[in-house]
Amino acid sequence: MTLYIDGEWSGWSGDTIVQLTDGSVWRQSEYYYEYRYAYRPKAIIFDGKLMVEGMNKPVGVRRL
């Protein structure tokens, strides 16, 4: 199943909360900062990390 960020994405800010198109909500669990604006970028979750299309690296997340 292909997942996308539900709406606008402005990157990782250190405490980012992300809602995906499947309704799941995730909070950034490791500090990382990278700005990049996108609308509904593709997202992949693996090994407790979230990789967002266009970002430089996957970041650790925790499901809320």
C-alpha cells in the first residue's frame, strides 16, 4: 500500500507530527531538522523510521 502525507509537508522540525493518508498519526522521536515544502509527498515506514519523498534521510518516529 502506498502511503502519502495527508496534506502539506514542511519538513522535520524536531517534534513534527505527521498524519498519513491511512489515518495513522506519527510523532518524530529523534531530533533532525530539514525544511522542504511539498504537498502530499510519498511516505514509507520501515524499522521505526519514516522516509518522506524528497528528504535526505529517514527519521525515527513513534505512532500516536
